[in-house]
Amino acid sequence: MSGGVDSSVAAFLLRKKYDIFGLTMYPGPFGKTAVKNARIICRKLKIHHYVVNLEKEFKKEIIRPFCREYLKGKTPNPCIWCNNKIKFGLLLSQAKKLGADYLATGHYARLRFRRTKSETICRLLKSKDKTRDQSYFLYRLRQSQLKKIIFPLGDLTKNKVKEIAMENNLIINNQKESREICFIPNNDYRCFLRDNLRKGIKKGLIEDGRGVVIGEHQGLPFYTIGQRKGLLNGERKPVYVTKIDYKNNTLIVGRKNDLYRKEFTIENVNWLHKGKTENSKEIKIKIRYRHPAASVEFFRQRRGRLDIKLKRPQRAVTPGQSAVFYQRDQVLGGGIIIR
């Protein structure tokens, strides 16, 4: 329970069917409000509430890798790693120790089971409310995790969830619905990275696509593929970050058309279940959470990586972000973009 509307309504709905308790992780000082609000909701629902201190683990598994990836010129998505390692990893284990059979959250996603002669396969699907769907963030989960999870909000719309919360007094005055990264104050990436990386940030050169030096950057962690702001002054036409050269501490910029790519490579691939998908039709891929899914022409495995070719070029394919495969509403798996 995060103390927000979604997890509060999830608990409210489950209380009618199951014997439940509230479980909140404490990831650091930025999580104090969540703990306080979750405790208030649990009192209203008349259920026990437990807090698990995962500050050290969160810093080790999420915050430090997040900073290291930015230092390498990549743009990571920490929520994906948090779901796999923290929420449905350490927190799920703690829930089991406290006697739970399942861990439920307020994620907008659906789970469906398909039974074969030899096993039961859990399929991860998009939520009913496509504008709130969070299946993208869950593609790294394993079958052993999926089979112990419940998503009570998967078949509901956000408006319906808010309606349930209002009708049952589950709204707290200081509740904030944030889609940003929880451990970055005011969503100020530059300030956070400057405080946590310090000596690791070095100024360097800005070059155009021909290798001509046209300016100076303030440190690679402050930039991402497709970025336009904060680059050059006095340019008649806008320029965008097209490549981050970590080895040479150089930022490559170009025009808008230079951002489009039809081929890229991913690694650290995770498939949600076994099955041949190489020749399957209707496979699409999302190269970031808010990006529309693009049709895949083909992909092939090479030395533990996947080379992917799209039917149409996509804008700002970014190393560090996750590329997630879908077949209709079902999540097949995905990996981390490396080039």
C-alpha cells in the first residue's frame, strides 16, 4: 500500500473477499508520507498494517544503478527494476513471511491463466483502461512472481476507481498522484544527479553529425536522446541530441529527421513464458512507456542479444530504456535498449 487512491481502492475491493493486511515499504525519507497515508487508510479499512524498511536495498538496487546508467550516457527506467527486484521481489517475500498467499497492488494491468497438460501459464495483459495501463513496467516479472500477484484494478477505469474512493471515504487531503520517479524531488533530474554523482560529471564537446565541434555540454548525465532544450544558443533551426558518446564524453546533435531509427538492439531479455514468437504475426513493440507500439518486421537472437527491425522508423530510440513486446493485449517480454 502506497497510501494513494489506487492501492487504497485495491485493498477496499479485496477486503470483501479475502482476509487481508496492508504492507508498505519504506524506501527512504521520501517515502514518509506514503507510510503515513497508508496507515490512515488501513485504520479506515480496519486491517493490520505493516511497514518494511527497504531503504538500504532500494539504494543499492535502484538509486545507485540509476545514477551509474546516467553516467554512462544512458536513460534508465528505475520503476521497471523496482517492480522486479523490490515490489515483487523483496516485498513479496516479506508478505509471504507475514502469512500472505498473494501480494496485491494498485497497478493497472490484468492477469489471466492458461492451463496446459503439463503446467499453468500466467499471461500478463494490458488493463481495461488503456490510458492508465502499466503492463509495460511489469515485463521483467517471472512466472513464479506472476502466479502470486493480484491486480484488482485491471478491469476498472481510473474514473471508476476515483468514484469508489470518493464514495467510501478513501481520499486523504495530502494525497498526490504522481507519475514521476518517487525518489527525485520535484522531478528535478539535474539537481538529483548533480548531488549524487558529483565528480563523475564532466563537461565535454558537442559535435554535429560530421564531427564538427559546435559547442560544449555540461555533463552527459544531463542529456537524453531527443532532447532539444539546453543545447545551443543562436541556432536558427532547432537541434536535438541524436547520440551520446560515453567513451569520448561527446554529445552528438542533429536535426529532427536524424532522430528516427528502424533498427536497434536490446539485451538482458526476459520472456514471460516459453514459446516461439519469432514468426508470430501482429507483434508490436513499445520503445518507451508513452510511445505508441510499433509493428515489428523481424527480430533475431545474436550472442544473447536481440536485433530488432521495425516496419517503420521510430523517433528517439534511447539506450537504457526498455523495449517491450506485445501481441495484441498480451505482454510477451522485452529487454534493455543498448544501441
